[in-house]
Amino acid sequence: MVNTMPKLTKRMKASAEKRPAQPLSLTEAVEALKKYDAAKFDQTVEVVMRLGIDASQADQIVRGSIVLPHGIGKDQRILVFAKGPAAKEAEEAGADFVGDDDLAKKIQGGWVDFDVCIAAPDMMKVVGPLGRVLGPRGLMPSPRAGTVTPDVAKTVKEYKAGKVEFRNEKGGNVQAPVGKLSFETDKLVDNIQAFVNRIISLKPNAAKGVYVKSAHISATMSPSVRVAV
């Protein structure tokens, strides 16, 4: 029988041995994450929260967005579906790609070289048919996420400043990038705390029992650290 389990690198094994056994305060957790053996690139830090929700129920979906205090350390590539004055405003706000039918054709052809997709309300006839391509990638504009908006310029600026979207998955977990490992400890703590507070503020009225069951932080190539929340 062939062993298909991936082999851990020496760095990953060394990091796993440093993994704290107990939940830590947020500051301690970030410091522990920074003590893992470093990779050769600036890793992205993510937070994952396991929520006590029934993800199959529409009234228990946890979804939204937040502008993190210190950004995420990445210049997000933003595409905007708009025309006329709204298109010009989006360009002036820093959007990387602005258009309508031309962009729709490119996307239908398989092009998805962007991180965020924003649409003016009058563009949804153009955007709607792109759901099969954009939906599975988490790029489909949505009024609930704030990416279908008459004020495209403001939304572009927010994403350039470090806005992130989130939505729980089938298992009830919700996660998001919250910065780079090179960030100072206090800045990572600020970002993570802001994200945690945002999730707590969105607790569905229909959710019963313990809402936040656990929270972990991790870097791209490191074990996770459990946070006491």
C-alpha cells in the first residue's frame, strides 16, 4: 500500500514541536506564531473561528466585511463594473480594471486575474450571467457584502485600505486574512481583535448555545495557535 500522506518538512516539524498546548491570549498567540521557524517569504496570517450556527439555515448565515485597522499587507487587484461617471470615479479611486461588457467577455473566457469584484447596481444585468465563474471563487458581487453599490469609488478605497470579506462555510467556520507575519505584534492583535469583534456583532438571533466555539490563528506555512476568546 502506497503512503499518500504528505511529508512534513524539517521546518514544519520544528514548528509543530513549538505549538502551544493550551489556548493563549491574543497577544501571546501572535507572539507564539512569530516564534515558529520562518519561511522564505512574508507569510499571510489568517484567523479561523468555529461558530455554533446551523449553516444550512438561511437565518444563521454569518456574512459581511470589515476594513481592518492596519490593512492586510497586500495591494488587492480590484475590478469594477461601471459606466459613465461611476466608471471615471472608480478609476480615480484606484480601481485596477473598469468596464462593462468588455470585462464580462474576458471573464466568460476564463480570466479572473483580480481579487475583488465590485459592481454598480445598473451593471447587474451584465454581471448576473457571470455567477458560474465568479461564484465558486468568492468573487461574485453582492449587496449584502457591499460589493454591489452606487458608490463604487468609496468601496474601491475601502478595499485598497484593507477591507476583507467573509462568509461562513458549510461547517460553520469563518475565516479571513488579517495581515502579514512581518506586521508588528500590536498591529496584528488590533486586526485580529477587530475581526473577532465584527463576527461577534453578527451573531444570528436564531443561533442557540455557545456562539464562538473556538478561534485559531495561523500563517501560510505554520501550525495554528488556539486563541482564548
